[in-house]
Amino acid sequence: MQIYLVGGAVRDKLLSLPVKDKDFVVVGATPADMLEQGYQQVGKDFPVFLHPSTKQEYALARTERKSGSGYTGFTCYAAPDVTLEQDLVRRDLTINAMVEDENGQVIDPLNARADLDNRVLRHISASFSEDPLRVLRVARFAARFHRQGFTIADETLLLMQAMTQAGDLAELTPERVWQEVEKTLSAANPEVFFKVLKDIGALAVILPELDNLFDLAVISSDEDNDDKNNSNLGLQALSLLKNTALLSSNLAIRFAAVMQNLGEQQANIKALAKRCKVPNEHRDLAILVSAQQAHIHNALTLTPAAIISLFDNTDAWRKPERFQQILLTCSSSKSKQLADAYQPTQYLTNMLNTACDIAVQPIIAAGFRGPEIKQQLTLQRISALTALRA
Ligand SMILES: Nc1ccn([C@@H]2O[C@H](COP(=O)(O)OP(=O)(O)OP(=O)(O)O)[C@@H](O)[C@H]2O)c(=O)n1
């Protein structure tokens, strides 16, 4: 049997990027050969094995044909006579179809190196369309490798568009969509993913709530808020995401950034989050940002009572770290200002620290009971903020 390193690890190595997972393809072996050597079988449908000590994935070379609809509608043929080239041809992109042998020699039967060198994301063959998830994967790779200069080949973009128009994406469950979105949110330029999907009509299918924003004009006249290129709320959402990605790698913050223009339509954030099983932390941050951003942008003009309400509504008392995440997400909307020049951050942080200094024990000691305690606390907090502003 011959064993080769394959896929993302070879690609990332050639791009001088850190290699995360190592996948291997095994040519000329049977499942029995693998088990005999101590490998553990993990794939039910595919012959995939874990190495006895490293636990890395070793898959027998296989050919795949789509036999029905859905994720499981594949016929897979793995046998010792499947060649390396046959295994590579069934894959998605040329840059993902190079291997490295045990001596570190790159083997490239599909001539993928040229695409890697020219920074092109190109599908390998028409069988790309057998897996609709690949439409999202290509958009994700475009987001991840944008900084390295990668663009999608015209013919690949056309195929992705054709697959979308043919309704292929309906096969994707919301959970699989979210898995790709989540992976994308950690990419260097997550906004590119959404832009690619918008351009080919796929965003309307997988995230219609976000897609609708592209039909809504930007109405704010706030000078330093508006990038002239942001003619609609969708484009503006993408530029907010772009700015936020420069400020934070936190996925909840990045998710809240791209959702924040749903503003008035928080029901849509809830619907999207429920359908896609978005983690609660992400959902809650997105809802709070979209609900409170207008108040936060105007923090310097708010009355002390309104500031205390803001802290109540965001539960800043019990969750000061999340409150900082809300501020960070809001700060990214000021595209011409750096985040540390966003005045509400320092201002509200000072206010919160001051209000938090009011202790509850003296209020109880003074004889207040039940709901009166909260009322007194609020009054004293408001007085403290009024004194601070004076
Ligand atoms: N829908 C898919 C999923 C995977 N692959 C192939 O399987 C390899 C491994 O897949 P995966 O680990 O998901 O992706 P990587 O390319 O390794 O990228 P990442 O760094 O995101 O894991 C890919 O390189 C690609 O050759 C494919 O052709 N079609």
C-alpha cells in the first residue's frame, strides 16, 4: 500500500500557512489490511480509519458517484484498484487535490500547482456539482484565502450559480449551513463569503434574512458611519463584518456584526438562530447589539437614567465582559474611526464602573425590602452617574 498526505495539509504547506489537520489517502489496500495494521475504522459509509497512535485520518482511495439526493445519497467504491488519480478527481477544488508522498515529494497529477501559484479556486470536474455543500466551501475558501490573493475561477462561479439556480442548495440542512458559516467566521475576510453567495443568488436560499438587507437603502445620515460604497443595508452589514474581523477573532462578535443591521427585525435573528441552531451566546449578543446599538452610538447624549436602563437591558451588571463585546461590535460601525477612538466605549465603561460601586447591603440595612431595593439601587446609581457627569 502507498500512503499520501492529501488535501488541505498539502495546500496549506505549499502556501506556507500553518497546517491544522492532516488527512491521508491510502492506495492499494483493503479494510482488512488496515485493521491488521492496527488502524481503527471510523467511517460507516466511507472506509476511513484512525492511525493507531497519531489518531490522524486515513481514507482508502475511493471513487464516489451521486446516487440520490441528500447528504447520504452517494455510492462509494473503495478497492485496492482505485488509483490515486481517481481519488483526486472526485474532490472539489484543484488546490485541494495534491498529495505528498512519504519522502515529502509533492505529487500533482491534476496539475493543480499552477492554480495554487496563480491563486485560483477552480473546480476539478463536473462532479463538483454532486455535492452542493461545495458551493459554500468555495465561498469559505475565498474568504479564508482572500488575503493571499485567491479568486474564484469564472467557470467555477458559473457552475456554483447554476447549481444554485437548479435548487441544489435546498438539500443542505440548516445545521450544515451553519457549520460552514461558523468556520467562515474565523476566516481572515469573512465578508467575502457572504458577498460571493450574494452574487450567485445563494444567500437568498440559505440565509434569506440577511439577503433581504440588500434590498433596503441605508437611511442614516451619520457622516462617519457611512461608507459611500454602502448603498444598502446588506453591503453595509458586510463592511461592518469586515471592520469587526480586524478588531476581534471572537465568533460571537463577528456574528453579531453581520447581523446588526437586522436592527428592527430581531424576530429574524431569532428565526435564523433557531433554524440553524446558532449557539445561544452568538444569538444573544446579536440581538442585544441590534437592539441597543442606536443608544450606544448616542451614549454621550443619554441621560443617567437612560444609561442605567441600557445597563439593565443588556444585563451589564452580571455580564460586564459581554457588555464589552457589545461595545466592540458597535465600535466597528464607525468605519472611519479606529475602535479605540470610539468614544462610547470609554464613556460607558466609566459609567458602568461607577454604577457598579453602589453596594446593595447598605440599602437593605436601611430597611428597604422587596422591589424597593431595586428602586433604591437604581436611584443611587443614577445619582452617582449624575455626579460623575457634573
Ligand atoms: N465536500 C467536500 C469536502 C471535502 N473534500 C475533499 O476532502 C479534503 C478534506 O476536507 P476538509 O478537511 O473538509 O477540508 P480541507 O481542505 O482540509 O480544509 P480545512 O483546512 O478547512 O479543513 C479536501 O481538501 C477536499 O479534497 C471534497 O472534495 N468535497
